[in-house]
Amino acid sequence: MTRVHSSPWVLSLRLSLLLAIWDRAKCGSGDGKSLWQRPLTNNDFLTGTFPDGFLWGVGTSAFQTEGSWDRDGKGASIWDHFTHKLYRMGNSIGMATADTASDSYALWEQDVESVRYLGAKFYAFSLSWPRLFSDGNSTGPPNPVAVEHYQQLIRMLKALGLEPVVTLFHWDLPQSLQEHLGGWKNPEMVRVFSDYATFCFATFGRDVRYWITMHNPLLLALLGYGTGAHAPGVTGDPADPFIVAHNLIRAHAESWHIYDKQFRPHQHGQVSITLGSHWVEPFKGQATAVNVELCQKSMEAVIGWFAEPIHGSGDYPSSLQVSHQGLIPEFTPEEKLWVRGTADFFSLAFGPDTPRAVHSISSFGQSGMLNLRKVLVWVQQEYRDPHVLVAESSWFSDASVGVEDTVAIFYMKRFINQVLQAVVVDHVKVFGYTAWSLVDGFEWNNGYSIRRGLFYIDFNQPQRTRVPKTTAQFYRKVVKDNGFPTNETGKDITGQLKTQLRLMYIYSHFLLSSLILSCTAGITPVMVPCVLLSE
């Protein structure tokens, strides 16, 4: 929450804010636009290795993998409530719940062994808030069984030389907070979340160097409180996504400040927030000033919605403020300075949210591209060259695909090599890469109809045995080689791609109602899609 200061301190803050704005002006908001005007060079596959000390990891989220939804005192989350309701209604989520999922709560030691198999240096996972506090109230006593569970996991990782990268919140809000407070629409959630963060820092922080407060909060705001496609399924008020986003940003900032003052001096960790992105370009040869500006606005409306306040100016992108005047809450001058800079590194997610393409991107005059390198360079140019962790990167496969996953290998190789290009050619300060996901799990709206794991799980078998896919074997070699030191490692993946390669487009008309996409003058304007939003 915003603090109350004496008048001299307020004046000092405002002077500092002016200096901060001046500093921002020196590098310029919108420096990323140069990417569409001056295309990157050296786009061929790059043979080479990452810098020494590069961090290779793999990740999961609690709701998607843990299961044991009501075991050992765990409370219900909004996603438990959401999926149970849809299950009863026979919704198209596939008549599926995450009640058992990958059973990682019981089989966590097998997960750790799977991480070791890969040779990874870190394991990124999220804590289940309703498992630690069944009603979400972190000022009361925690669930001791849950505390011991996560302490055991962290201790084993450390004993094996693996770094835990811990996310506090990956969408599974305690249902009690949704029912009694209205969830993230209520500004009281800023205090409630910061209390929860404080508990986690104090309880687990001695052994955690990297904290993530939230994973891709944009999708929670947009789909959870806008379209209603995600939990908690709220719809109806076009202002809700912006109110929710505002509270999420303030909750993150408050948690960062708490860590910075109370825990960093003796724990020496770092805190960030994972933000998802897409990438779009004008059609080839049509990078006019107008079209470039439209592409820039598309990026500002997705990753910039959260990144600009936290990594940039302390305020929302001006394009978003203009297009949605009256819907977006305002930060006070003091809040802008308080929010700005509340991330110790840039945590980026890039990948699909769903394989179901609703429309061809050509309908919108833009070319959607799976180019992680360009997103990384855009972040570098837009936000003053931060250190970057790729916190999620992957592709999907249909549920019918078994351990032989040619498509996933193709995209894994492509994404990792794009990161290598960004590091070696463009000098982006990427220090780590997270393959997603360690194991097959519950894929939100898609249930179990798609797979994203490096380890195969047969969800029809109660044992939930982890079987390494060809993607796990490929990633293991990349990790061992620290990249692609020879042409043999990086040669094209051959073989028939058995699944149709489709892109994901989410139409968020209430979010982007005034951002139009037309690559040539005279074409009827159409809505900008949020494309390739990552989980």
C-alpha cells in the first residue's frame, strides 16, 4: 500500500520522480520500435555455446501438477472451484479437473530425480497458497504439513546442488478470498498478498535465491476477470481487468519492498515478476511508420501493460491510457516512484496458451511470429538492458503424442537457439532459461487434451510414472553442451511433424478496442489480437 510521508519527504519523492522521468526520457519510451525499422541480422542457426555459468532449468506450477486438491488440510483454490463447476456442467474443458493431475504433491521426489536426469541447475515451481493457508489468511497459523512439504522439497534441491526458483502465486488464489473479498478486484488484496509473501520469505527464504511474486498476471486479469475463460470466471464490467491488474501490480510492488527492506540484507536473494509476451510484425516490406507504431502498441498492450510500470516509467503505457481513458486506474506521483524498479531482473514467459487458432493472423494485417530473440531484444531496448531470465519457454503437443515428440524438439531447438542469438549477437543479458514443463500436467482450459511436459505421464494410470520423452533427452544434451557447440547438435530435426502447427490468438476487444491493425493505408481497421500469450 502507498505510505504516508511528511511534506519534505513528499517533495523529495516528487523531485526524484522528475529525475526518474528525465532518466526515462533519455532512453525513450518506445525504443523497441527500432526492431521493426532495422531488422536483426545473422538469423541463421547459430553454432556456439552460452556463457559460463548460464543457468539451465525446468519448471512447473502447483495447480497444474500437484493434485491432492483436498489432502492434508489444503483448501480449495479458485481453479478447484472453477473446474469442479465446469465438470458438473459438462463443459468443453474436457470433463477434467486437476484433483490428481500429475500427483506431484505425493511424487515430488520423482520430480526432483527428473530434474537431475536433465542435468539442470535449477527447478522452478510455485507454492500453493491454499495449501499453506486454507482460507488465504496468512496472519493465522499455516498448515504445518504443507510447510514441511515445501521445506523438504527445497532442502533436497539444495542438497543436490539445484537452485529452487520459487513462485508465490500462479493463479491458484484461495477460494475463500474470492468469496469473502471478491478476489483481485478488491484493493485489500494488496495487503493480503503481501502478508502471504512475507510469510514465505521468512519461512523459506534462507534457501531461496530467486523469487517470482506472480506468473503472467495479465492472463489472470484478462481471462479471469474479463472474458471469464479462466478462474474465477468473472465477466460483465470492462473496467474489471484494469482494476485487477492495478491491484496485482501494487501487490507485487509491496512484496518487493518488503523483501528489499526486511529480508534482502541477510538472505541476499532477488525478486521479480514473470510477464508473458507475444511477437508481431507488419507484412514483409510494409514496415511503414504507421504500421510500426501499431506493432509497438500491440506490445505495449500485452507485455507493456505490466512491464512499463515495473520496469519502465512507473506508469502504464501512454497508448493504453489514451485508448482506455476512464477505465485504467491512475497511480499517484508517489506510487509511480514506489512501483518503478520493483524487479531485480526481467522474468519473461514466451510460448502458447492454447493451440486452438480462432483466426488466421493474416486477417489482421500482421504476421505473428514465434521469435523469442526479437522479444528479448525488444525488452533490452525498451527497458534499459535488464538482466533477463527466460522463465517459461515451450511448445505443446496433442495428447495423443507419446514419448516421441518431434514437434516439441523442433521448437525447443528453435527457441533456445534464438536465445543464444540474442546473447551472442545482440548482447542481451539473458542469464537463464526455463524449459516448460517438467512433466505433463493439467493445461488450464485444455485439460489433458494437450501436453507440454518433458516427461510423459499416462493420466489413465494411477501410478503417474514419469517417462522421459525425446524432448527430455534433447534438452539434456543441450544442457550438457551448454548450447550447440557443433553442427551435429543443431542440425535440423527431420521426420514427419504429426501434429498440425497452429497458433493461438486471444481477442481481447475490451482491452484493445482502439488499437487497430492495418498494414496498408485504406484497409478497414480491425481489432488487434493478443497473440501467442504465454502461460
